[in-house]
Amino acid sequence: SYTWSATCGSLSTASGPGTGGPALTSTQAGFERMAGRTFLRAVAIVGLVWLIYWPALHGSWLWDDGYEVAHNSVLRDPAGLAKIWTGQGALDYFPLKATVQWILWRIWGANPTGWHAFSIALHGVNALLLWRLLHRLRLRRAWIGGLLFAVHPLAVESVAWVAELKNLLSLSLVFLS
């Protein structure tokens, strides 16, 4: 029989060989195999994202990153969050992006490694979201679409260039909608 654990939100079996319960049905075994494949595919996508974008972690600020992040007084200002949403002193008016940057400044400061790590992680999340979207659209081999998106060279600019965080954030919202 299956039991549902509300504390961890997982499904577990209390049956099968050696447990005294009945063996798993073919449907139950198929479900477990499918869950295992889904997990392995997700690990493959995220793992490839980190493998491919690993060199970005060792990079410094690109083009206007220093101007937009490291030398941006609004991000360093504790009252900067209010300024971001009222349009005061901002370089551009992308309040969601600027809010995330304001938060990241409190975590990483002027260390570009943390900023790049956040962008890489967000790109991995976007690749997983695309896979799930394609799966919901009932496309066969949907995970390959997510994998191709994850490793496609056109995404390098948005991932490695911190000032382009708005691309990664907006794509997350598009995929979630």
C-alpha cells in the first residue's frame, strides 16, 4: 500500500518483496520508474547548466555591470528599495529587476561571483520551467527542449551579463504564467 507523508509531501511504499505486503502492480512500478526518469532528467538539465556556465563564476563585471551594480548608489542605499519603486534615482525603470539587484547587493555586495551564481541558477530554473511547459503542452521529448534551451549559446549574454538580469526574470514569469 502507498502512504502519503504530509510532513515531507512524499509518496512512499510499504509493500513489495520483503515487507510482508503485496508486490507493486505494474502501474505502480511504472509510476516509480517515471518519477526516477523525471528526477534524472532534471538533474541532467541543471547539471549541464552549471557545467557550461561555470566559467562565468570566475568572471568580473561585464560592460555596464560595474556602472549598473557596483557603482549604483541606489542599490547600496538602505532606503533604495523605495526609490526603486518610485522611479527616483534609477538608471532605468525595471522595478522587479532593481529590487532583486537591491536584495542581491545585501547578500553579495560588489562580489560578481555571487551575482553570476544567481544568474546561472535562475537560468537552470528557467530551463526546468520550459521543460515542464512543453510537457504540459503534451510534446513528446519535452525534456530535450528544456535541455537545448539550457545549453544554447544564445543564452550566454543573459546569463553572464549581470545587467541583463531582466531577461532571466521576465522569462521565469512568462514560463510560470
